[in-house]
Amino acid sequence: AQSVTQPDIHITVSEGASLELRCNYSYGATPYLFWYVQSPGQGLQLLLKYFSGDTLVQGIKGFEAEFKRSQSSFNLRKPSVHWSDAAEYFCAVAPTGTASKLTFGTGTRLQVTL
Amino acid sequence: KAGVTQTPRYLIKTRGQQVTLSCSPISGHRSVSWYQQTPGQGLQFLFEYFSETQRNKGNFPGRFSGRQFSNSRSEMNVSTLELGDSALYLCASSLPRTSGGSYNEQFFGPGTRLTVL
């Protein structure tokens, strides 16, 4: 069965500092990969997705992620964090052949200090 | 274009009751999926509907059911509520596959917060 691991439950960074959130997945083939963000009391907003092709994916709000097949990783990065980025971030995978039936990681809560 | 809407936003029920949650997808989206979010179990896939047919199902008991109507709106029903059913229930919709065969990501609604007392 597929699974997603986000090893960092909580991360604190200073505004303006760089950010990297880790995500590792377990799946027999290359799945579809996603990063979502959830603000308190809100639904999930898609930051970026990887289906195939270029392994460096650009998303919204200045985020990017790199798919590394050899490491089964899909880490999320941002060069300079803004206070408004404070939220919970979820990595998710879907089986190849469907972008539905997402399996989510447990999430990483990002706190931004001023 | 309006996003995914879910009603009601908040709901309080007691054990043993049943509940129906509603989801209206983005216009043109025909796939609707449901997820349960709890502090203990995180985000878990419940089921997906496409063209009024259940296409995928997660590992939830039969008390959890759903349906989709011809206008793509979807409802999920939970019967004989248990305390553990207290959760945020999220609905997501997506476009059909493109003619080129590529898939489209899911867009999520704000969720329905269900509290079971």
C-alpha cells in the first residue's frame, strides 16, 4: 500500500529565511505527487503537483518542489518565507492513473517568527 | 468561477443519529471525492464519485455512504453516528481527464465540521 511520510511535525522559521519541508513516499511505481496547504479553519489549497516530466516543479506563492526518484522524495522549498505562509502543509500521493484517492502525510505545521 | 461549496459548515449531532453532508463541485467538474480529517488519523480518503457512480472507496465501514446526482452534486451520509466520527469532512472536485489522457488535480471545499456528542 502506498504511504507518505512527513518527518517534521512542526517547523519554526524566521521571516525571510529559506524553508524546506520534507516528504517521502512509498509506492511501487511513480505516483502523482502533490503539496497542499491548509490555513486554520480552511480547506486545502493546492500549491503544486508533479505528474511527469521536469522533476523541479514550480507552484503558487513562490513555492517549488523537487521530485527525486532515487530517494522517493518530493520536498517543498521556498527561498524566503513570509509571515502569511504560516499554516499546515500536506504532502499527498495518488496512484498513477488517477489524481483522486489521495493518500496524505500527517502534515507539517509551519510557524513563522517575525 | 465559484469554488467547491459544502453545506452545512458546522453540524452537531448525538450518537446514534444519522447525518447528510452536501457538496457542490466547481462548475464543469464531474469527479467528487470525500475525505475525513481528524487529529488522530489525519486526512483519509472516503470515496470518489464520477458520473453518478462510485469509482473508488477507502477503508471505512458501511455506515459511511455517498451518492452523486446528475448535476455532479454529491452527498455523503453517515448512519448510527459514533463519537469517533467527529471530524472535518472535506469534499474535493476535479475535471475529467483531458483528451490527451492527463489527469487534473482536486480542488477542495472548506469542509463541514461535524461534532458528535
